Amino acid sequence: MATGQGRSNNQLVVQQAASALAQLKYEVAQELGIQIPQDGYYGYVATRDTGAIGGHITRRLVQIAEQQLSGQYSSNR
């Protein structure tokens, strides 16, 4: 999940979003009680845990988008 690592072909449309997405990843992992490896190697992290982080990130991004579309999102959360 570290920037520039892994086999993902996904490209960020807004390159400045990389740091915000990384911060979101750490916040979600902390909320779930999952320790993110400092070296970026996820080989020792259970697939269930990395999937949980990704799923919660997706839910959070959808929630933020819905709030923005409805005009309820404050950018200084």
C-alpha cells in the first residue's frame, strides 16, 4: 500500500492526493488496531487486515464524496 510499491497499475489523477491517501491509510489502520510496517513491506501482515484497511478507506472516501456532493463536507475536518 505504500506509494510506488506493489503491483497496482492505478494512477492518481491528482498527484497531491498521495500524501492525503497515505495519511488516511494510517488513520484507518490505527482505528482498526492494525500496525502498519514502517519499511512498507506487507508480507507479514495478514491479508484480512490489509483488506480491512482498504475496505474502510473505500467506505470513508465514498462517505466524503457523498458529503461533498450534498454540500455538507467541511475541508478542515
